[in-house]
Amino acid sequence: MDWSFQLYSARNFQPWQNVLKTLGALGYAQVEGFGAVYEEPAAFRAELDKNGLAMPSGHFGIDLLEQDFAKAAGIARTLGMKLIACPWLEPAERPTDADGWRAFGRRLAAIGAKAKEAGFDFAWHNHDFEFVPVGGVVPQRVILEAAPEVGWEMDVAWVIRGGSDPLHWIEEFGPRILAVHVKDIAPQGLATDEDGWSDVGHGTVDWAGLVTALRKNTPAKYFVMEHDNPADFERFASRSIAAAKTF
């Protein structure tokens, strides 16, 4: 199984050349991109190739995807992506009722149609806010129902922080899950300097069981290590891939 690494986890540990060299040496085969690595796509692709890394998936903001999809697609092609994921909605832009979330789902569906036409898969990446009920509905469910052709990049730890059981979502929406963020949660009160996140396999999330469920119930191709605020990216990357190989 090829493990990927979300480069956002290493944003504070520059330069990128050293980050990619470290990831390749640790045994990662893939990375996932985000906005900060898209400034010079061809040059970044050369660094990936040098270190034996592929970038099959990447995050793109909804503004770029809606306003200049051609630019996003060009970046994605240059870097070798197959999956484009939209990862975020600013708090001020989040709907406050069910109709608003349905409308947002339709916005994602429109992007997804462009992505399909351009030869890409497209997915929404969740955080915790999509699992907080609004007007009697759970936004994540409304999004998935309003955009039936759009995939889901499931960030399991954020599902848990949102108060939901990821296994229930995997069982119900498994066919929609195209990629997974592999993130762990530290025991209560620990790792406060790292926003309560943990190295994968060293926290409270049952990753061994979840990987089994994900392999059984989903077509997910990309399993992406992520830590939103590691104090030491190399420690996180090395301990996480070592643990993941036992799942």
C-alpha cells in the first residue's frame, strides 16, 4: 500500500526540497499538494520526480475552482494529479440552514462536472463543522445528497471531533469515499502545543480497524498522513508511516 503525505503538515519546515527528500527517504510514495506548492508547478514536479514521489491528489480552494477552473486543472495536470479536492469553507461563508447547504452542494456539483469533463475525480474534504447539525440536518449528509456525483475525501479525525462515528459514515457512504486523511487525536489534555493532534498510531483513533473498514467498504486509493500542527514534521512523518505499515 502506498502512503501519501499532506504537505500542509510540513509547511513550517522549509525548504520544500529538504521536505521531499526526507519523505522519499522515509518510504513515502506519494504526497498531496495544497496552495503553497503550486506557485511553480513544473519546478515542483521536478523535485517530486527527483525524490521518487508522485502527487496523485491535491487541495484547491473553492474560489479558484469556481473562478478559474482551467488554471487549477493546468496545475493539477503538471503535477500529475488524478484527484482534485476542495478542502475548506470560511466560517463567514458557511450556510446557516439546510437550504444553504443544499445550495453549497450544488456549487460543488458544478465544479465536479467541470472536473469530470477535464478528466479528474473531484471530492469534498471535510472538517468538523459539517457534522454540527443545522436546522435539523447534518451538513455533510446534505452536501453528499445534493452532489451525488461528487466524491468525499474523508478526514476521519475531524469526523470524530465533529461528534460523529466514522464507521457509520463509512458503512453508509463508502462508495463515495475516494481518499482518506489519516490523522490521529492525542489523549485528552496531551499535545496541547500541537492542537491536540497525535502521530498516527500513537493516539486514540483505532486506525488499524478503520483501515480494514475503509479497504472493505470504499474505493479509496489515497491514504494521506496529516498532522495540522506538528512540532517536528520528521518525527510525525517517520513514526506515522512506521505505525501505518502494521495496519
